[in-house]
Amino acid sequence: MNSSTEDKIVGSFREAKGAIKEEVGRVTNNHCLEIKGKVEKTAGKIQRRVGDAKQAAATLQGQLEKFFS
């Protein structure tokens, strides 16, 4: 598995895990857990977008190599 795919999968998992923590914190009125969930969800979104950027860079690199060879 390449690193862009791994970043996308792990990022999506962290995003879902953070959303669950956030909701549990909201339901139980645990503000600390709610904030931790928001932070983890945001970190997951960022990691997923890093995976998207890596994939776009790899695609662009492949196109440039074809163009210049």
C-alpha cells in the first residue's frame, strides 16, 4: 500500500473516531472528551487531505515524466 492510500485510510479512521468521541462527549456533557474528539476529527481530515495531495503530486510527476521523456 502506498503512503497516499495509507494516509487516506488512517485519516478517515481518525476522523470517524474523533466524531464518535465528540458526540459521546456532547451526550455525556464531558467537554474535555468533546474537545478531544473535535481535535482528532480535524487531524483526521488533515491527514486525509495530505493523502490526496500526495496522490495528486504523484500523478503530476508521472505526467511530467511522460512529457519530458
